[in-house]
Amino acid sequence: MQDNRPLWVPSHEAVAKSPIHAFMERCNAEFGLSLSGFDDLHAWSVAEREKFWSTVWDFCGVKGKRGAEVLIDGDSMLGARFFPDATLNFAENLLPGRGEGDAILFRGEDKVEDRWSWDRLRRLVSKLQQAFQAQGIREGDRIAAMMPNMPETVAAMLAAASIGAIWSSCSPDFGEQGVLDRFGQIGPKLFIACDAYWYSGKLQDVGTKVAAVAKSLGVPAIVVHYAGDGEAVASRTPGASTLEAFIAPYEASEIEFTPLPFAHPLYILFSSGTTGVPKCIVHSAGGTLLQHLKEQRLHCGLEAGEKLFYFTTCGWMMWNWLVSGLACGATLCLFDGSPFAPDGNVLFDYAEAEKFVIFGTSAKYIDAVRKSGLTPRQSHDLSSLRLMTSTGSPLSPEGFTFVYEGIKTDVQLASISGGTDIVSCFVLGNPLQPVWRGEIQGPGLGLAVDVWSDDGKPVRGEKGELVCTKAFPSMPVMFWNDPDGAKYRAAYFDRFDNVWCHGDFAEWTEHGGLIIHGRSDATLNPGGVRIGTAEIYNQVEQMEEVAEALCIGQEWDDDVRVILFVRLAAGVTLTEDLVKAIKTRIRTGASPRHVPAKIIAVADIPRTKSGKIVELAVREVVHGRPVKNQEALANPEALQLFAGLSELKD
């Protein structure tokens, strides 16, 4: 029987000291309100978006001119404009510090450690800014980077933003075609890449790929030394130079920050692209900054000088989110490489040594730590850790339990969900409310989040589509190469008129929290009943025999039948007894409708570069349809394991 007590409850002292409490008190004083908790604050933030977002601007100390207007045409999702008269510079807001205090810490597996002061970061940003301008880069030009999550990457992004150039990045583990599928669409003026990188203890040379991509893009390349021979890579790349040579002519000086409109493009992010060429999603400087400040200062309670860590690559939107922590005056803790090299303690060693306050990671990582048998709560001093966040896929109830039993008993655990589409979160944690097992704490402030039925009616106590019914600042500016906005509208607004439909299958809980049951387009429909794939994973992946699972719906006999693929633990085989045990676990833990018609063992499960399993791609392979963009996958060869399976022919 499940315990009906919360896993964590904020203390009165912690609530009173939190930035979100101070923000709420400010709203009460300024607007004559009597808000007394998160639910009150959220309801007001949605009802009074102009007052809310203008107060976020002031409370978080945004540098820039706000202008008189806060919101124009606010009733139109596609027509709304936030802060239409405002000007600001994103990089200026991310460089609040000076001096020798830590701005960025870096670890590259067990090979490299480095510390960057605010002054060191500023010096490189200044030199890069001058070098970019000498290269002819101006407002609106694109700079593309295939880089590890390292300090030089942050500096290059800030230099780009300082002059109004648009930044786009991916990680160096992308294949050549995967890089070109992304950057080839946006016409960059400059390509930045590393010479090599470490992963799982092995040196990964990317010199040949750098040369090929630079040649295909037809632009100059800058090679940043990390793990290989930067000069050698630059010498065999046409029109390339090393970072050292690129900035050598320039002396560090005061950085010039170009004032730009609130909606000026800042980032181009890409959809995963596993069923076609990736969509190029353009995000604004003002919307990104304001949304990230809100999430980090209010929802995460981040303060100046605190250590912020997120396990991410530069190909995942969590990198863009992490970097914004500089705007709070926080110290970024960067990591590049495998979190299990040399073993599963590596990130907890880092957390202990540097006293992380916020530790961000993925649900898959938490599950991998749990299955590895590690108990960081016993092996590491994590006394500084206040908040742990999890995203990438739904965190199972057992994952929640493990965090408290195996990692830290008195930490706030925030499962969060949003995505590349909004470069932030729709639903996430907050320090004012309890954490309940298996539940995301609640919606983001200022976001009119709801769950709707197929016929567009709000629902409680049942599953439906995650929607947002009012415009918000971090909506994309546009999609690149989408002049009439048709792709943009089709992505979010085809389902419900003037309402953002996010594509998540979700459910409100009795505590006012949310559960994400998986992607809507991956939901299963046996007998016409919608089932979220996460509901099945939450059962089967808790079994020690199962390392990982993937579920699809197979078209069969004028209906859909549920097929479950399992990657088994080492030394385990899929016997009849194990099949029976898996079905029993699913039947009793979920429902009889969730029980798969077939359970098939596979040697590997395909996933994206950011670790998300790709249900839709597997579904296409099973049905004999082509998967258009396999370059988006970390292990595209795994798809062949699902083609022409005899078990699926009867």
C-alpha cells in the first residue's frame, strides 16, 4: 500500500527565506493583494500577466529599458507581444559579476578540471566579440557550434549575443549528416568546433568531421582545443584557425552590449528530428531571459554565489537553461563526458567537492544510479544540496523513492517538463509546496497550463492533452525557413484554436500536481483506450531483470495491440516465466488494458543524443516505413533490431 504522506515538506524557515516568498510579499505590497501560497500566486500570475511579468523584470533586476507597454494583443496566442518597447542585451544580463570569484567550473570526465573567474570569462567574451565583428558578423547573423559543454562554449555564445548574432549549438557526438541537417538549414556565418573530446574513457577524434562540415557549410571554422591537436585539425580544415589564433590580434576591453528589442532572436534550437528533418525553433532574447530568471530565481530559489549543475550536452535545451544561471550571479558547474566514467560516483564526487546547491539531471540517470546499487547518501557528503531536478522523460514513482532513500532524505526533488519548443518548463517544482511521490509539483508561474479532453474541455482525474491557454514570453519567435508560419501553427495550434497543445499526455493529481504519461503521439490506443507509455515503463523498469524498455502500438486486425520491447540485465534471458512475471507486474501495477500482447527481448534500444528513447522511430520500423533522420540518434544501428521481426507476424 502506498504511503499517503509527502516525501518532502518545506520548513517554515525555508519558505520564509525563499526568493519566491519575497516575490509574493512584494506583489502583495505593490498591488494590495493577500496572496498566501503558491496556488494563490499562480492564479494571480495568469489572471494578471502584465503585472506579473513586469514584477518579474523588476524583482530579478533585468538590465535594459522596459518601456511603457508590457503586453499587446494578449488574447491572441500567435499575435501577443510582450514588452514591445523594451530593449536589452542577453549577454549583458548574463555577465553581472566581476573579479576573481568563480563564474564557471569545468570537469571533463576525469581528464580535465578548470576554474574560470568572472574576469577571465569577461576577457574571452571581449576578445571573441571583437574577432566576430572583424569577421563581419552582425545582428541576425548565425553562429553554429559543435562543442562540448565547456567554458569556451559559454563565452562564444555570450560574445555572439552581445552583438545580436543568433547562436545555435549541438554536441560533437552528432554524425556529419546530423550536424548538416541542423546547421545546413540556418546558413551560419561561422562554425565553431572542438578538436576532440573524451567519452567513457576514450578519446573521440572529430577532426575529419569538422573539416567535412566546414566544407559543406562553406564558412570559416574556429577550432577550440580540448582533447586533441587543435592546430592539426585547423590546418586540414579549409579556412579554419585555432581559437588562440582567432583572438590573438585583440586585447580584452570593456564589452560593448548592443541594445536589442525584447523579441530579437537569440537561439535556434532543433527538434529531435527522428521522423524528419529537425524543425528550427527560434527563441527570443527577452523571452528566454525572463522565463529562465523566473524559473531559476522563483521556482528553484537560486541565489548569487550558489553552485548550479545540470548534466547536459550543448545539443539539449537544458544547456541553454543552465547557462542562464549566470544572470542570477550563480556559479555554473559544467561537466562533459560520461557520468559513469570511471564509475557511477563521478557526478556525486563533483557535487561533494564543489558543494552543489542544485543538481539537475535526467530521469534515466537517476534510474541508472538506482540500478547500479550506489547509495550516494551513504558514500558522499551532499549537505549543501538543496534541490535536485529531473527531466528528459517522466520520473517514475520508484525514482522519486530512490532519490530520498538513496541520495538525500531532505532534498527538494523537482521533476520538470517542458521542452525545446519553449526553451523552459510548463510544469516544474516550487519551494512552497510538498513533493509527492510520482508527481510534478505544479505549473509554471505565468503559464495558463491545463489538461484538456479530446473535445477541448478541461478535465480532472483523467488523462488528456497538456495545453497552455494564454500566450507567454518564451513562445518561439518563429521557425526558421517558415515565412508564412504554417509549420509553427501546425506544430502547436492545429489541435485547438488559439490554444497551445504541447503534445504531452498528462493528468492533474489530487494535490494540484501533474503526471506526464508520455508523448501524445506515442500513446497507445488498444480498443480505443488511450494509454501513456510511461505507465508501462513505471512498472516494468522497476524489475531487476529489465534494464530498459520501449513500448509501441502495432496496427493489428483493424485495431492496435501493445508491443513491449525489453533490454534485459546482463545474464538474463526472456523465459516464459519472466514474460509471465512482467505481464503480472503490469496487470497489477497498472491495469489489464496495459498488458502487452507481445514481449520481445532486444539487445539495444535506440535513443536520441540527449538520451530519450524514440518510440515513434521504432513504430515506423516495425510497420516497414522509413525513418527519415537517423542521424538524430545516438545509436541508429539499434533500429535494425526491430525490422522484420517474426514475432510480430502473428
